[in-house]
Amino acid sequence: MLAGNNLSKSYSSGKALDKVTINISAGQICGLLGRNGAGKTTLFKILCGLVKPDEGQVIINSKRAKPIGGIIERPGLYNFLNAYDNIKIFAGIQGAPTDKLSIEQTLLKVGLPVDRKDPVRNFSLGMKQRLGIAIALINDPECLVLDEPFSGLDPIGVASLITLIRKLAEEENIAILLSSHMMGEISKCCHFLYVIEKGEIVNAGITNELINRHITSFSITAANLMASSTLKKYTVEMGTNDARVVCTAAKVPSLLSELLQEGIEVTACTPVLTLEQLIKKAI
Amino acid sequence: MRLLLAAEFIKLIKQSKTYYALGAILVIEILILVTAYFQGSTILDLLLDNLKQSFYFEGTLLNGNLIMYIVLNSLWFNVPLILMIVTSGIVTDEYKDGTMQTVMLQAVKKWKFITAKYIIAVLFTVLVIGFMMLTTFILAYSIFGNGDLVVYINTLNFFEADDAFHRICWAFASGAVSMVFYCVVSLTLAIFIKEAAKTWIAAALFLIITTLLLKVDFVLPVLNSFLFPKLIDNWQQMFYYEPDWTQILINNGILLLYTVAFGAAGTYVFHKKDIG
């Protein structure tokens, strides 16, 4: 549905993108992981048609008036207007319905209150992100790109936004591409991951497979972990409330089983994978 | 286009800076009125002292027409500067707030969007000049009354009250053309520069250079007649004793062509340029 083939872009400061190829299908949530300055925003701007690539092409199989919507870097809103008027302005300029019911439905779709009349400059960042998504969804685009949507949000805001993104993909069959440098957040909602470094895609795969392939340690939370004899067989880094155990994903079930046999009830087992690991392994 | 114009209009009327601009114009007018009220007669007496020894003046020369003429003179620098700052903000604010990107992510054609901005900027400029004319008219005539007008352009020119008012009205109309030119230039500068503060500096520089070039002799008659800095004072031509109406019309027409050229250049660059 949304494809970028061999996209390259150079600025006077250097090469921002180098032959990047990316594909997202309808209803799929794709994550683009990369450090700051890796080329994520440039790629997004090219995919959205804001910036022309030096080489390569963007293909969007859509016959809709607005094939792609999105937020790049931050939600650009008219801060002196309220949420209702923002939707009205952005809907109006493209001939989308601007009646009260349509606008309120758009607001409700992203979980924004319809009764707030104050300017959006008073909104929290999470609410601004939601309004930005609401604006991006005007005119029913088939693809949605969200650049760093979790940036600056608190954990509740992140969780709530992840729920919204999943709902949009599942219920409206929208192809969603989102970028982040936060491994945890992006791995929670994406079906497929691309890792970008210095303008090149250095790693890609189905999220679970990619994580399993590169995972080298797990954070285990339980009482009496210090007393565990099972953990002595592994390389362990003890934390205040958890133990970071170096092992492959395949060994986790047997590890948890052994701990249970020992009488240690594990309350959480989280893979520890950093962006650096994904980049280093690939390079 | 109608929808884009409606959106631009809503943005303009909902922004506080629009009212700051109108407020600034009003402050300039009130300052002129207050100064004229307390010191006008003294200054006029000083200027016309020699003439008064040879001629008899009936009625007071410090009247509504003279005040309107003085306010009209703010079209040299004060008003265009305010207009250029406000109208350039129509574009620079969109870049600053990231709304330019948001708009360009919608199903909107770039050239249509920027053309709507030019049209709204021009309408706003005409509205401001209209507001300036109306408020000055009300304040000046209600405080100072009607009377003959004396102005100094190379020599002292005297106009009867009715003739003076007629000329002032046309001067405001011609001045509006000059202001529209400046506002279109400022919008074009905003498209090129994107940043508000840098655009203000460039706009102020453009205004200063244009005003300076008005007095420069370019040697070539065609440049002296038709280069845009030579056309921005058309409104002043109304206060020659016998104005050349045909030439004023031609000059305003040419200035409008320059305006369209600057607007077209801005639209072309905006259409070609990457956003962000």
C-alpha cells in the first residue's frame, strides 16, 4: 500500500538517506527505529511528499483524495484556535465535511472531548498528539505516518496512544508507519520493524522474530532472586528489584520453569533489547 | 479556492496580531491628532509666517483636511512597515508553528494554498487602509472641522476644502496600491526566508532601500519612470496643483504589474520548494 523504493536524499551537510526501501501493507503497523539524526524524519517527509528525493520513488496505491496523512516531528496546530476550529479549518481547506456532527465524530475517534472550547495551546502534549492524528485522519487516508508520536508523553499517554494506533490499524485497516528511538514503545505495537542508521536500513523483520533474533538478556522480577541457585548457571547482573539474565529467547521457558521449581515465583520477565544492539548486530 | 480563502479569513480574524495592527494604526493617528491639537497652530504659524505678511488667510489652516494629509504621510514608512510585519506573519507563523507541514499533508494544492494567502493579505491591506481612512476622517473632521488644505511639494499648494477632500480620497486609493505592493513583497520575502525575524529585517530593508531609491537618478529615463521605487509615491502626485491623472493611472497600473510579478515569483518558489 505504501512503498518507498531506493530512496536517497542528500543535503549540504551530508547524505541523509541512502537507497532506503520500505513497504507497509494495509492494516499493518510498521516501526522505524533509529537514533536521532539517523534519517527517520527525512524518510517520513519524502514518503509524505513534503521533500523530493534525489533518487528513488514513493508508491501509494490509493485513489483517495488524500492517500496519506501524518504528523512529522510535532503536531502542527493553530494554537490560537480550539480543537473544534482546528478540525474545521483543516477539513474545510480540502473539502471534507465541516458540519458539527462530522467534526465531533473526528474528535471522538481519537478520544478527545467535544466540549473543550479553549485554545489548543492549553492542551497537554498527549492531547495535541491526538488532535494531530485526528487532523491526519481527515478525508480518510489509507496510510498514516507518525514521526516520534511517543516523544514527551508520560507512560499513561504512551499506553493510550498505542491503543489508539492499534485500533486505527485493526478497525480502519490503515497502513501505519511510526518512528521512534524508544525500543520498548515501538515493539509493543508494531507488526514489523525497520532499523535505520546513518540513512540506511540496517535491520528489518517481523517484530517478534527480530527481537528474538537479537535478544541476549532478560529482566526477571521475583522475590528472593539472590538466593536462586538456578541463576548461578547464568551470567546475571543483579538490580535493586530485578535480575538481568544473559540468555537466548529459546532458553527462557526452561529458565522460568527451573525458577518455579525452586519456589521462586517470577512476576515479570521482560526482554532487554536496546536500539544499539539492533544496530550493532546488523552492522 | 473559496474554501481556502474562508480558512485564511478565519485565521486572520481569530489572531490577536490582526487587532494589534489595527491598534497600531489607530495609535499613530491619535498621536498625530494630539500633537496637532496642542502644537499644530504654532508650527503652521512658524511655517507660514512670511506668507501671512503678504496674503490674507480666511479660516483656520489647521483643519480636518490637513490632519488627513498628515496621516496620509504615514504611508511613507510607518504603515507599510506595520503591514509588512503583519502580512509576512501569514506565512512565517505557519512555518514556525509547523502548520505549514500539516496543511501540506492534506489534500491541498500548494499553489492554491499560497495564492489564497496572497489574496487574503491583499484584502487585509485594503481593509487596513480603509480603516485608517475612515477613522482619520471621523476623528479629524469631528475635532478640527473642514477647511482649505495647504501642502508643500516643491512649493506651497493650496486647495479648496472640497477639492482637498476629493484629492485625499484618491490619495488613499492610490496609497492602497502602494501598500498592496509592499504587502505582496513581504509575503514573497517570507516564502524565501521562512523565519519571522529575518523576514522583518529583509522587509524593513526593502522598504528603506525603496524609499532611498525614489530620490536616486538612474540616468536612463525608462528606469526613472518605471522602476518600482519610482512608482511608490503615486499617492503624493495627487497634491500637485495640476495632477497628471493619466500618468498616475499608468503608474498605478505598472505598480500592480510589479505586484503580480512578485506574487507570481513567490508562488513559483513555494510550489518548487520542499516543505521543512
